[in-house]
Amino acid sequence: MQLDIVIAFFILGVVVRLLRANVQFPPALYQSLTLFLMLAIGLKGGIALAEHGTWQLLPQSFAVVMFGLILPLLAFPILFYIGQLNREDSASIAAHYGSVSIGTYAVAVALLESRGIPYEPYFPLFVVLLEMPAIAIGIALANGTNKKIDWRKLLHEILCNQGMILMTGALVIGLWAGERAASITPLFKDLFHGALALFLLEMGMVAASRLAQLKQTASFMLAFGIAMPLIGGFLGCLLGIAIGLTTGGAILLAVLGASASYIAVPAAMRVAVPKADHGLSITSSLGITFPFNILVGIPSYVLFTQWLMA
Amino acid sequence: MTEKHLFFSLTVGLVVMALGWALLYLDTIGWGLIAFGVAVTGLGITSWRPSIKSSPLLQSASEGEKIDRKTVS
């Protein structure tokens, strides 16, 4: 299997950090690229939804939300009973693994497009839907010991975090504008792969620097950070086939099941579960699961789904 | 690192290696999975230290050390 060009930029980022080369990525540029990717994905989904939106989406959306509720419930016992982490840490990490990573999704979309594998163009709707349920389950799991939650602040974090608000906003704009959005698509469509390459360069540097922070739980977290995406990816693939998605759609649902959030959930968990070790969650999702999915996971889910649907 | 962690690391590592080996029939990406499986297994084994409870030898050594300290004090 040929390495996708955007993934080569991720490897470059890892190499840069391992060699301790003096490469500085401006934080403002990283923020801008994140915003760009979220808007581009949301807008593309909204335009597609305007063209292809049917009532058939309702049962599919319901199944996707249920999937988002189940994933953290699978992750929690592994972390709590086998990993022997405390309740707050287990719940927080489980919420991260139940939610989705926009960066991983963007790489999967780029890979499908470069190989000409068709997928449901309204898929960003499912990305938005999968963001929230895991946060609710994570809070419920952590609630055993932490009952003082500022619900107003928490709801604000869940519904108004940058991923949620920008993707939903762009989805609604795309849905409303439909074909009229053609005037801005050169920016959001044609530059998508280039922006993704730059984003992955920075992510490669961040992932490599995060690994050193795992300390004594390193071996368990490494095993968990690889096992969980394989479980989520396998279930996502099966669910995609069960709800009648195309091969590309099933691959994307596998990728969403396999990915772990590092933007939306950390912000919500800081408010909801302040006692949890947030460094551990983000290091696991960004330092282990993100590189695993980018380098090996996504191509494996593609092969597995194609083999299963052949 | 506890015995549970070691067991989990070994199980995940071996399963990932087996998946990689199976995937080699379809594509060379299987080598990537095998590499991750080796890393998980290797890190699991190298970071494991037998806990005092699980090892009678260490337990008796620890008790001996306590007695020695008492004698010295």
C-alpha cells in the first residue's frame, strides 16, 4: 500500500521532533488550520446534505448516536479494572475515546478521495453527532465521586466548543446555501489537502513530544491506545455495513469509532471532571492513538472493510 | 506496573501481531501492525517489575529487611 502524501508530512513532524531540530510552528497558524479544517468539513457536509438529505438519515443518525454512547462504556472497564486508574481518569479517558478526532477524519477523507473510494457526502453530520454522547457518558461514569458540577458552564463547553460550533455552523450554512456556496468552495475545497498536510506536520511534532510524558503507566497506556481504536474501528465497520452505508461510509464510521478526541472533549472534561489527570488523556489520544490511526489504523480499516464487503 | 498491566500488554501485543500477520495476506501494511504489536509486547515485558505480593522470594527479602532495620535501630 502506497503511503499517502499527507501522512508523509506527519512522519516529517515526528522526525523533526525526534532530531530536536529547531522548527517552530506558530501556535496561531495551528489554530487557523484547525478552524479551516473544521469549517471545510462542515461546509462540505452541509452542501451534500442539501443535495442528498433524506428521511433515511434519521435511523442512521440514531444508530451513530447509540454507537457514541457504547464506546466509552467499553473503554471504561478496561481503564478502571485492568488499568487500575482512578474513577475520574478512567471516565475522562473513556470520554475521549468515545468521541471523535476531526484530524483523523480529515486524513481518512483525504485517503478515500485520493483512492477514488466513494462515501456518503453528508458524513460530517455523523461527525457532529458523535462528538457529544461520549461526553455525557464520561460525566455519568465520573459522577460516582464528583457530584458538584457547574452544569451551565459544562453545557456551554459541550455545545459551544470550537469543534461543535464551527462544524455545526458550517454544516447549517452549507445546507442553507446549497449550490450558492460554489463561490467560496475554491478556498475550502481546493486548499483542503494542502492545509491538512501543514496541520499534520504540527501534529507529528506534538505527538512525538507527548510520548515522553506517559511515565509509569506507559506500557498499559500504549496497549490501551492501540487496542481501543482496533475495537472501535471493528465495531464501526460492522455498524456501517449494518445500517447500509457504502464501503467508503463504513470505512469512515470505522475511523470515527477508532479515533479519540483531543479538541472538544478535553475542554468539556476540564469543567466536568476537574480532578482527572487531563495530561494523561490527551497524551494517550494524541501521542498514541492519533499516530497509530494515521500510520497503520486507517489503511488497515480500509483493507478490512473492503475485504468484508467484497 | 502490575501483573494485570503485563497480562493486558501481552494480550494486546500478541493480538495486534496476529492481526498484522493476517493482514499481510492483503497488503504490506500488516508489517506496521506487527511493529506496533512488538512495541506493545516489548514495553510490557521491559517495564514489568514483580510486585512484592506476587513473589514469595521478594516478600521474604522485604520482611528480612524490616527485621534488619528493627535490629539496627
